[in-house]
Amino acid sequence: MTRSYDYEGFTLEISVESDISIGPKKLAPTRPGYVAVVRIFQKANAIAVFSPLRFGEAGGRPFATEADALMGGYSAARKIVDDLFCHDRH
């Protein structure tokens, strides 16, 4: 699932992926988990401002649902734009 949103002169592209853990083997999860992959583009530029950023819930846990991952990624992307590019509004 991928969604794009316009925000403060940027395009926020949020995609949701099944959680794929890297590192030592862990016990199999009892429920599926999801991560949000965030890409931020300036409207006039086809190249992303950052490399893709992956987000889960607090404590490094994956989101419980795809909808939670989508909204969590969207909120994180807006916060990044606000904090790094919208200094004059604060």
C-alpha cells in the first residue's frame, strides 16, 4: 500500500510493508506487524530529500495494522518537514 500527500510544498510518499526483522532470529510473532516507509520529495524535484526512512511504533515494535503504519508514517513525515524546513512558522 502506497499513498502520497501534499504538505507545505513537499510530497510525502508513505508505503506500508510487512515487518521483516534483521539480525538474530527471534520467536515468531503472534500477529503480523507492519512498518511505514517514508520518502519526502520537494514538489519541483523528482529526487527524494532523504533516503527512505522506516518507522515502527515506540520501542522498535512494528505497527499492528496497515492503517496504523500508514498514519504513523504520515505523522512522522509531517513532523520531519515541520522541524527541518518550516522554521519561520514557529
